[in-house]
Amino acid sequence: MLVKVFGSAVFGIDATTITIEVNIDKGIGYHLVGLPDNAIKESSHRIAAALKNTGYQLPGKKITINMAPADLRKEGSAYDLPIAIGILSASQQIKTHDFSRSVIMGELSLDGGVHAIKGALPIALKAKEEGFEEIYLPYENEKEAAIVSGLRVYGIKNIRELINHFEGIEILEPVILDSGKLFDEHQEVAELDFEEVKGQESIKRAMEIAAAGGHNILLIGPPGSGKTMLAKRLSGILPPMTLEEALETTKIHSVVGKANNVGLIRTRPFRSPHHTASSVALVGGGSYPQPGEISLAHNGVLFLDELPEFKREVLEVMRQPLEDREVTISRAKFTISYPSSFMLVASMNPSPGGYFYDPQNPGNTTPQEMQRYLSKISGPLLDRIDIHIEVNPVPFEKLSDTTLSEKSAVIRNRVIAARKIQSERYVKTPGIHYNAQMSVKQLRIHCRLANDSLLLLKNAMERLNLSARAYDRILKVARTIADLSAAEMIEPSHIAEAIQYRSLDREGWNA
């Protein structure tokens, strides 16, 4: 007897429907075809033990299982459950069921339990797109898949539950989750607050501008000046995610199995990879490509602490994703793209000793040693960082001051107001939501300068010998500063402040 069961394969952040055909005929043997990987080939042992421990058995006949399309490589252990159900149905150990409107996925343990899988959200989205009516997944993945409306989602703890459901013995109840209501009810509260940071008002201002326009920022200062402390509090002043952003972020985390039992991810990601991370870990890839840190930071913050300690080739692979806001991984037989629209926040010491240019700790670092240290970061990468800001140590008077600083919530309200202005400005421009995403065409339209502002920028460009990319960055930052002031035009004061945030372009840093 031939039975068809439907599963799904995840490639990149999208899924493809897989038809699992199980045929049982005279003879003896177990044949699995359709480009399965080793994890799928080993499924026969897991399925045999799971069925035996549940009161069923593998039929002693010729079992042929085809996973179509046969030219598409399948990987992972998530096909155990649909294959097992297909075998039980084809061998008539359970009642014949119409599986044409159902997607089934899950990994089996030897006692018949069902383990969590990766990519439940993309699988559920694809199932809905292709007209399937119901999806059966492990219990741990039910909230994640239930985000998709218009699809009945069933959470399974063991194969016995699924068999009883199909036999009509004990009908399962679908999971009900209103993603819109769930999203509206949740307001994330920042664990780390800017009110705990003593002094550093100019740095907080720079970070407010970065958050308001989605700009990349580099903090330069000696050890103990508060660079990491400030960076970790940036997420608390970013505007809340839209439902569309939350779905996109959850989709990426689902692919790597980090969204189990969470449902919708509503807080902006904050990723902080160690400086020993490889280029594959950072941008994604591998023999079976997976998203890297820059994609896991999509719609959030990627924090690179001690930037010059990262290998130069690792940092260089970020240049294209920073510009295009997506990373493309090419292999001989396929190409996968992962979104990577993140805010880059980096920190570094000004020299190997850490105290160059610090009046309190001049140290013994020479300009040559400092230049060698800075040269670990390429000019093109620095050009893609909109804001460079020096972080000086906090004096004792500020540290001992018991007065609390401005709360993150207050700063966040100003950021949200500025982002609202930008959303209205780019409402007719698909793919652009804030100033950092502006193209050259958008710069010409929204960053027109009066003569006095133009003259100021011209003098700065000539004196600092800035690149064309740095010119664009200054205009984008100035536009954000104007938005924070609710100003329609970019004024000379906005340009002047934006120029100040190019520390590494100034004489002394690049001497």
C-alpha cells in the first residue's frame, strides 16, 4: 500500500514542502531514497524502537520511502515522525487517514517521545502559503508555529498522542495564539538602564542619535571608561519592534532552534560574539549553511567588544552585509540569503596599552604603535561606521554623585518620536524605515543643505580629507540630529555636531 505524508525542509529562512511517499510491498528490506543525509538514514533505528515501545512494529516486508523532490538534499532528524506515521498507515496498523491537508514534523526518541525541531515558524508559514490546513509539531514548537493565523497547530508530546488523534480515540485541541494581541500586550522593560551610568552625557547623546537613526557607532576609550556598560544599555532606548520586524526576527531564530517555547520574539536582539569568532560564525555559512551572528542580530544590535582584537579577515567579511543589509552565501548548487539589518556597536582601546591620549595615564605608547594598532581596522570598514566617539574616564566627583541620570525610558521616548518622523518620511519608499538606510537618491531628496551648512561641510571635507562615503554618513547623522530636534531643515549646528562624531578622521588619530 502507498501512503503520502507531507513534511518540510528549511533552506535559508524559507521552507520547501517535502512529500514523503511510503510504499510497503512483498519482500524484505528498508529503502530510503531522495537524497537523505546520515541523520535521516539513521531514522530507521529510532523509528523501530519508538514503534516497538509504543505497541507497534516495523512490518517485516519491503519498505520503500521516497522523499520528493528527490534532487533536493534533506537533512536533520525532524522527518522521524512523518516517516513513522507513513509506515503505520501504509502497513494498516492505524486507520487510513487523509494526510493531504496536513504537515507533520518531529524527531522521535526511542520511547516514542517527540523532540523539538528547528525552523517551525518558516515551516508553518510555508504550510499556510501552500494551502495546508493543519500542522503537527513537537509540543516545544507549538507557540512558535501558532503565530501563523489561519492554520490549525497541534503540539505533540509523543507519537501515541498523534496515533490516538488519527484513530479518533482522543482528539487533540489546536493551539490558539493571537499574535497581534500577544504583541500589543507586551512592552519590554530594559533590564539595564542609562540612569545607572554616571556622567558620560556626550556619549549618551551620541548613542541617542545612533538609536534614533539606526546608525553604526564606535566607542573609543581607555579600559574602565564605561564603553561596554554604555553599549549594553543601547537596546533599552531602541524603539519597540513592529509586528513585521518581530515575525522576521523570530523566523531567523527559529531556523537555529532559538525560538522554542517563546512564541513571538518581541525584544530586539543583542548579540555580542567573542573576538575569537570565525568569519563563518559571524556572517553564517558552513557545509549546511546556518545564519551567523549578524543575522541573529537582525533588527537589533551587534556588539563587537575590543574591535581590533578580531581577525582582520573576519571584520572584512562584514563590509558587504553592512552596506546591503543582507548576507548572501553561495555554494556550487545553491545560494542562500539571510537578512542582516542590524546596528553595529563596537568598542576599542585607543592603543595597545589602552591609555594613549589620556591626560591622566599617558603611558609609553608611541604614535607609530598606535597607528599599527588602528590599522587592524580597515578604512572602508571605518567609513561604514557613522559615529566615532571618544569615551573618557569618569572623574571621581561624578562617580560619587548620588544623583540619578536620565532614565532610558525618557531617552527612548525621544528616539521613538524621531523614528516616527522618519517612518512618515519614508512611507512611500519600500525597504527604508530610518535614516541609516537611506540610499544616495534619498540623500539628495531629504538632506538638502542651505548655503551656510554646505560651506561648513565643504570646509570639513577638505580639512579632514573625508571620503565620499564619510560625506554620506555625516549627512545621514545630521538628518537624524535634525529629526531629534523636530527640525525640517538640516541646520549648521546639526552639521557641526555630526562632524564631531568622526573622531578617527581627525588629525592625531590618523597622523
